[in-house]
Amino acid sequence: MSNNNKEQLNLFNQPIEVLVEAACTVERASMLVGRSKGCVYSQLRQNQQFRRDVATGTWNVYPTGKKDGSILVNVAFAPTGNTWKVV
């Protein structure tokens, strides 16, 4: 079996997305991503994810359902460039 590094998948160079909070309210998500509640709601009401690009990556807010009249969402962060490294 050959050990050719060019043929191996390097998982540390693949894009990643880190789940920051699961099944939280839009109010909580807006605090995490640094945008107003209305700004996040406007995207979610159109059945789209909310996305905010920042210098170190991208915030994503995905709708997951409703509970007691509130929209529940998952908040994730996808770092870009060399800002995060696996050590």
C-alpha cells in the first residue's frame, strides 16, 4: 500500500461549520449574530436561512421548527481562512 500524501484527504483543510446553539429562539440568535431580531426574522419568514458575513467567517441561522408560537433556530459559525486551526 502506497503512502502518497497527495492522494489522502486532509480533513483539516476542509470547510467546517461549528454549531453554536441548537433550538434557540430568534431573540437569542439575534444576540449571537449581532443583528436585530427583525433582520433575522425577515429572512426566516421567507423560508431562507439568515447569513451574516464577518471578518473571521460566516454566521448562519437555520429554522428548525416552531414551539409555543416561537420560531426555533440553530445558530452555526463557519470560520474562514486561517483564523481557526485544529491543534
